[in-house]
Amino acid sequence: MNREEMSRLAHAEHPIKSPLDDESVRQLLAHGAPRGDERVLDLGCGGGEWLLRALTAHPRLFAEGVDTSEDALRQAREAASRLGVRERLALHHEDAAQFRSAHSFDLVFSVGAAHAFGGLLPTLAAARTHLAPGGRVLIGDGFWEREPSQEAIEMLGDFADLATTLDHVAADGWTPVHGHVSTRRELDDYEWSCWGSLASWALDHPDHPDSPQVLETAAARRTEWLRVYRDTWGFVTLVLRRTAD
């Protein structure tokens, strides 16, 4: 089974592909799009869950999403049609790092997708090129809550601690106007959901040729979480404005 299909199964019960619960997402969207009539862009939108929630909450908002996965974009189109928001959503099948638009955006999303740009600051640099004056960026990425093991760094990446992460953001010309640090419950719920969904699929499809692989992957990822990074890794989501606009 390829990685994209594995991810789809893992996130079946947690379509926000980050450790955030529904209320946290709602509050972040409220701070990111305070007027409700913004034009928004998601760089690396996947199945478009952030955009769909924004469009559903704000009937005057228009949205665009960019992703390299045609299957994920198809899912986003189908969901938008079911929700009655398809006419206000444009989707682009291309590399988010290379995407260019004729107009700017009031809000740019990139949550849990910094790896596609090479890190947090390169992601902000990409978002900056699309941002209208006075606009906002809603960005989420990991940080180290405690000193990580070398194994954790090799597995997840070389993050900074939370204070240093915010220092880097500020030095890059951004001011946080809202933020959310995922709680232990959100972090654990996300991991249980992902690896539990994978395991459930495998147990429900014992005759499928990929079932042993999927079950093995679920067990391996659960063990990595519990033994390697559960006590050290955190996730922060920020709403940012440019300090000098």
C-alpha cells in the first residue's frame, strides 16, 4: 500500500491532519478570518479540511487550495459539493512551493506541511508571497517540549523549543496575534486515532493482501510514538501578521 493511501486510512477519523480538536480549529479560524469575507489559500491543502470548515462557517468567504495529490483534491471537491460550498472553492493540482496566483489572499494556511517547503521559515517565505496587505498566516508546526533523543530528531526533524521557535518567527518579520499549543489530550487523541484507524482497517480486512503490512505499520508507529517522542514533541499553531506591512 502506498504512503498516500496509508495516510488516508490513518486520518479517516481525524481529517484535520494535525493534533488539534474541533474547538481549537474553530477558534484558530475565527482569529485567522475575523471578517468572514476573506479570500483564503491553503498551501498543501490535502483533502481541504481547513478550507471546507472555513467555507462552511463563513458563507461570504472564498477559498483556494493547492496540493500535489489528485486523489486528495478529488476528495475535497466531492466534500465541497456535499456541503454546498463548491462554487466558492478553487483547487490547483500542483506543487505548493511553485504555485503562483494573479491575486493575493487575506489568509494563507499551512498547517503541518512545513516539510514540503524545507521548514518553518521557508514556509513563511512562501506564504508571504501570496499575502495581501494586512493579511494573516495560519501556520502549524512541531517543537520540542523537552530535550529530545537523537532518535527522535532523526525521526521527526530538528525542531527548536517553543520560545526559540517564536524568536525565529519574530526575527523573520512576523508578529503572533493568536496561538494555540496542542494539549496533551489533543496530541494523544491524534496518535491514538491515526494508528487505531490503521489497525482497525487491517483487522476489518483480514483477506486483503495489504492487511499484514498495514497492521505492522500501525504497531510500529504506535511504538515509535510511545517510546521515542511522546514525552518530548509538541505542536504549535500560530496566527501571524507581518510586523511591517
